[in-house]
Amino acid sequence: AGVESHAVGDRVFALVGGGAYAELAVADAAHTLGIPADMNFEQAACIAETYITAYLNLFREAGLRDGESVLLHGGGGGVNTAAIQLVDALNPSSQILVTASEHKLKRVGALGADLVIDYGHSDFAAEAKRFTDGAGADVILDHIGAAYLAKNLEALATNGRLVIIGVMQGSEAKISLGRLMIKRQSIIGSVLRLRPPEEKAAIIADFGATVMPLFERGRIAPLIDSLMPLDRVVEAHARMEASEHFGKIVLVMD
């Protein structure tokens, strides 16, 4: 009742606050978008959390402009493979720098990164500054947290914006406020799930107008690592936690 954006039987995907590992799920109608005609449900399941997260934080929070450089950490994961595609499509003149594990370097490069850094064997801050002629990255998207904070600020350009969307390796760290002030850098904390429903609706509407046409034209496409039935969810999480995946692991119903 009261839903005007969709009709019964429409194919949609949704951003939900939880409870998506289920046969039935409830979503706010304003948090749903229609699935393009040429896209299947498995592909659509990859969009809501990852592509919206990448778009929100790079373009709305950090204000990434065409021609600026961006550093993304963990190039094989869902958010960052989405981010590479979005930057390449929306800001074609931007330089995309990505850190990745050794066995994912070639695939990240093929996806559109201009520089892929092996984080296990290289100093990503030094490599980022070398590639940008000493300037550093204008925007950094990070989900590692405390363990990377000092190096991120070292890799960040003057007037650069560091967006932190996760704390996988710690939530507390020390930094030099003096250098932060001198270089006029910004640190932005961001989560999508805890925002008010009205704010999520506005983000999703913007995403629908700006990004969904790229999917409809085939300019970008969800990157699926593997499909697994829902009863293999433990195996799916083990694959993700071992960082064996490239793109999204999708759980399916029969």
C-alpha cells in the first residue's frame, strides 16, 4: 500500500538494513531500484551495498573530480572493483591507483587501474607519490583503518580527502595534526547502513539517476566471483575471509 514507484511483479533490488540472507525480505520502497531488462537477479544482488557504497563515498563524500587521482585499498573486493568501474566511467581522466595482493595484480590492472601496488611487497605511500610525481593521491578510500592511517596521510595530496569506511585492522591510531593542518587534508568517516531512511533514499535516488544508466547501457557490469547456494553460506564466508575471491560472492536460492 502506498508504493508508487513499482508495481506488483516488478523486478527490483534493494538496500536493506539487515536480514538479506533470507527467502523473504522487507525493504523501504524508497530504498529499491528497478533491475534493468538485460540484467539477472544474481547480477542485481551485487549492486546495492557495493556500488552504492563506492559511489557515495568517492563522489558524494569525497567529491572526486575528473582528473584527480584516487587510491583504493584491496582491489579484489566488491566495493573496490565497483569503485574502479565507477571512476573509469564517470571520471575518465582520473588516475586510479589500487593496492592488491600479489595473485590479484593482473586482474585488477585489467579492470582499469592505472597503477596496481602489491601491498605485501611494496610501500604503497611511496609508490603512490612516485606515480603522481610526488603529489600523492587526491582521494583515498580505505576500509583497513588504524593500521593504514599514517601511511594513508603520507600518501594523501595537499587538499586531499581520506574516506574511512571500515576498521578491519584497528579503530584507534595516532597522527600528526600539524602535518594534517599544513597539507589541509580532510579525514571523513562514513557508513551507509546507519543513516536515516530519508538520507538513504536521497542517496539511492542520486545513484539511480547517475549510475543505473551505466548498467543499462552495458558501460559497467557487476563482477561476480562465484555463485553458491544459500546452504553453503559458511563456505562462501570462508572464501571471502581467505581473500580468495575477485568481485562478489553471490548466494542464490533454487
